[in-house]
Amino acid sequence: MVEASVTVTSYEIAAPTWGNQGDITHLHTDFGDLTCLFRQVPKAEAVVLWTGSLFGAEQPFRVSPISQAVSSDLAQDGIASLMLRYRDTHNLSPCIRDAQAAVAFLEGLGYRRIALVGHSFSGAVVISVAPLSQAIVAVVTLASQTYGATTAAHVSPRPLLLVHGLNDQRLNPYCSEQIYSWARQPKELVLLEGASHGLWERKDELLPLLHSWLRDKLQPGALGAMQKGEPKHRQAGQ
Amino acid sequence: MPTYLAQPPPPPQRMALMDALEAAGIDYDRQPAGYFIYLREGQLEAWERVRKEFSLQIEEDDPSILDTN
């Protein structure tokens, strides 16, 4: 299901048209073109890849409110964010390739600490992609499905955070419990009372949780043995 | 060896329950019906400790997994 490698042949970053939300970025890969929203931060060494969090066929694209809010907070901590739009939403294998390409793009820019966040279907995407790069140091799933997530044990030794709403009517919260049971330490499970599939009802708890968890896990040396020297980062477009 | 179907404890305790089962080396499977607990030889005492700690209600002894799907 997962390709061994993906090549990003070139990329273009458009002028910032969304104020401080980020720059529309096009990645040209060996299997097609991808569109992302890139919230760059000067001198950032760490980045969060929000898989499947950019929606819409053309501009203006929509961004998931969770990624929008948390990426804004993370930018204050010097952490960049890339929101990825899938070419073929809800088709697991191509979405995994899309996420791999985004990781390759970020690695090419010099980021050596990448966290992945996936909501719902994208939970399976980030679990599948996590073992494929040593630059990936942390993984978050939000209201994840179980299909495609049975390899959760391979996320370790990266920390894994699973969040699910107890009022989720689309994917029962036992899905995240089941993924937790498949995963190895370090792992955390947070079940939010009163939250539906979108989790937004508990945003006052969710957003600070994601912000602090990602910030902590993206600290230099947080994953110890997985780090391979200091990153040589450069800003995209430079 | 025995298999049990345990009802889930309150949500804030579920991560700790799964950690306790793993620490005790007890195999389990989270399914919609609850937690299927698969005991091996010599694990009855450890299971009883976990069961009491989390006040687990046993729904069924030796449940058929096929019945839950």
C-alpha cells in the first residue's frame, strides 16, 4: 500500500494571499501536483504536517479550524505548519503518498523534526506514514478510523496522542481505544466528554492540549535517540 | 484458559486500564462490546488485581467473539 519513496521534483510558493494564514504552495511530484497551505516561521526548525486539513477544489481553499487555530499558536513558538490537501480524498493509498511527498518536501527544506496530525480518515494516513521517516518525531490522531491504522505499533518510539470525542456519531470512540491497544508506548489517549466527530465542542480543552503537546514533542532532543544531528534549515523559496 | 468480556470503566480510566493490562502481560482486545480479556496460565491473580482496581464488571465468561460482530 505504501510506496517506498516519493520524489518532489519542484515546488512553487505563491505570494501570501491569506494574510497571516500562510502561503499556497504547489508541490510537483513524480505522481502529480499537490496543493498545501504553508505557514512558515522564520528560522523554524520544527514543523507540523496537518494531513488532509486543506479542502476545496480551487481557491479560496478552506482550512480545518483546528489546524488553523493551533498552527497560529505554534507559530508564536517558532514552529511552522503545512496544511496538506489530498488529491483524492478518502482513498487511503494515494493519500498516504501525498503525505509522504509533503514529508519529503519538508525534509528537503531542512526540517528535521516533523509532527503529523490527522483527523478522522487522516488518522490512518499519519499512522501509516509515521514509520517512513526518521524526521517524524510525533504523531497525533483526532477521532481516527481504525481501517488502515492496524500498524499503530510501528509509530513507536515516536510519541502517539489519540484524541476522540465521546459523542462521536461517525466513528465510535472505541476506535481510538482500539488503536491505543495496538500501539506501543509512548502513547496517550484523551477521550473528550461532549465532543462530536469534529471535536470543536471541546475546543477550549482540545486546542491548548494540541498546542502544548506538539510544542513539547517538537523540542530539540525530545525524541533523543531518533535525532540525527542538528537540522540545517532554510526557508522555502530562499 | 479463561476469556472474559469486561465492560469498559468510565472513560477517564480506560487508558490506565489498558496500561495496567499491558504491564501485567495480559492480552486483551477492545471491541464495541467491551474488553475481551484473554488469560494465560498463571495470570489469574494479576487479572483479579486489575479487575478490582478498576471495578470491572464481567459481562460474560468465555464469550464467543463471533457473537460480537
